[in-house]
Amino acid sequence: MQTAQRYYTPEEYLKLEEAAEYKSEYLDGQIVPMAGGSTNHNRIAGNLYAALNFAFRQQNYEVFITDVRLWIPDKRFYTYPDVMVTAGEPEYYNNRTDTITNPQVIIEVLSESTQGYDREEKFRAYRTIASFQEYLLIDQNSIHIDRFSQTGKKRWELREYDQEDEALTLTTVPFEISLLDLYNKVKFEPADAQHNSADSET
């Protein structure tokens, strides 16, 4: 990913972001353009958001998707997770209703060009959030999900899901979704087409 060379303050970033046509992340002074999405990415995130929102309609959880920004103060990092769940009311940064600080569950739909970033740098940053307890990484090119759940201080447990599993269950919030519903209308490309798409993103 290409980053701007000059240093930006968080305030400068937010002002630029309000007028920008495309979203960017902010990482300790650098503005990083975000990769474009895909129809599969949109379908998976939309399916999960709709199911979570329906499941929590009478419960004290809130679900946010894409347009809501996350601020991670320990890393001076603004980013846009695909889906976030908060327990109770969202905590807004500087009273900005477009930016929260207290997700309990974060979900990312992976692409070829960003999956390493989501698994490593982002996960390290997310782990500095006191409220953060569960992380989902969802493959958009095959039925595969990695679920990381916090089991103690600096302890995380990995559970993998694939086409042999019937349903995905979260451990820190009361939620379950069948893999058929999660991947509803998702169209998988042949492996060679996936590589060509990844080449075009980089």
C-alpha cells in the first residue's frame, strides 16, 4: 500500500477524510488509502451485519458497518473495520458520532492484497483496545473463517471454520449464523481468476 510522505496530524486527517471521495486509514501521521472492495466482500459483510443486527434487536449490543471509524489511541490509528459489535452504548471519540473506541467484536472480510495486514499489524493494534475480545477473519474466496477469542491476558484461542462446519458461533456475544447464510449469494471465482484479481489490486 502506498502511503503519503508528509506527516499529518489527526485533525488534518479527519478534515481531509470528510471531503475525500474514498476512505483512508490514519497510522501515526501517515494517511494510507484503503483497498477497494468487491461484490463478495460486500455480500459477506452485509449478510453478517444483517444477521447480527436482527439477533441483537432486543439485547444490549450494537452493530456497526464500514462507515463507522475506529480510533485506537495506543497506536494513533484510525481505521474502518468491516463490522464491529459493542456491548452497551458505543463510546465516541471527542463526541464524534462517526468514530468509536470500544468494540468488543471486530470482523474483517479478507482480500488477497490485505489479508496479511489484517492478520498481523491490524490484529496487534486491535489487541491494545481494552474492550476487544473477539476477532473474525472471513475469506471471501472460499468458505473459511478464523475466529480468535480472548481467553485471558495476552491469551487468544483460534478456532477455524470451513465447509464441513454447519454454523459459526461467537463466544463473547450470544450469536450463531449458519455458513450457508453467511456466504449467501457469494460467488467463488476459479483460483487463476483470484490470482489475476490480486495482481490488479497490488
